Amino acid sequence: MADPLREGHVTRVGRRVVVTGVAGSGKSTFAVALARRTGLPVIHLDLHFWKPGWVEPSEDEWRTVQQRVLAGYAWIADGNYSETLALRLELADTLVVLDMPWWLCAGRALLRGFRMPGELPEGSSYTRWQRLRDESTLAVRICRHHNSERKSERRVIAEHGQHLAVHVLRSKGSVRDFLERQATTSQEWPLMP
């Protein structure tokens, strides 16, 4: 089977962009930078996933939430919820895969454990100790499972992403170059055509 994650040659993104990659690959940072360049609104899936008190939704609840938040005409959605990746791909016209080295992603996750997020899901509290514990655990998971997570993601992309313009970014330099090729605009994208 051909690798569905080929280097994209199209330089402009569409109006519905999915940003994916393993934890720590820089999805949220990239999504915000891309939004600055394109004017597209950002949907950080992490802020919509958790129910109050850090309660995880059922898969059906999570699908319903995503269908609601991704119903707009234009957006950039970042997150790596693999069980619902197919749903996001079917709604998108552009896919950006941050395929960074696993050791960089694990290091970023570990460092992220020392910083508190600027925004938390509604009704959720988070201590510095909980943050460090969770991100340290995530760094270990990245080390152990990065290959299997990438293979799983590629299978979903091959099955559900045939219609997408795919951009694979494998380094900080390729991220910088990609962002520089995007038109800087203050255009507000309409919620509907």
C-alpha cells in the first residue's frame, strides 16, 4: 500500500483544516500560527473533549460534540483523538500532519508538564502536580507507542482522506516554510457560505 502521507505540493490550505500528529508534535501551536496567517478560526479539540470535572465522554457523546463544533463553514481543528479522526477527515478539505521525531514530541510533552495551560475545559481544575504527572506519563507513552500510533493514523487517512489536500511537515523548518507560504490575511471566514 502506498504511503497516504505524502509531501503535499499545494501551498494554500482550504477552509476546513485538520491538524494531527502524535502528542507533543506542536498541533495547538501550529494551529494558532496558521490561524494568524489565514484568518481561519481555531477549534482546540482538547477544550471540547472533557466534561466538567475531567470526566471523559463516551465515544458517541464525543462524536456529537465534534459534529456540533465542526459544523461551521471554516475552521482549523487540532487534536489527536484517533478514534474519531475519520469523522474530522470527512468534514475537512485539508490535512496537515505534524510528523515530528518521537524524541522531540516526548521532550515537548515532558517540558509542557512544567507549564500550566492557559485555558482549561469548563468546570475542571488542575494542579501543577497533576499536570506534571500527566505529561510525564504521556512522554513515556510517546516513547513506547509512537510507531503504532502513526501506523494507525495512516490507515485511517488512507481510508477516509482520499479527497484531502495533504501536507506532511517533518521538522521545525518545514513548519516555518509552510506557514510562510500561507497568505497573511485579516479576512474573517464566514460561518456559512
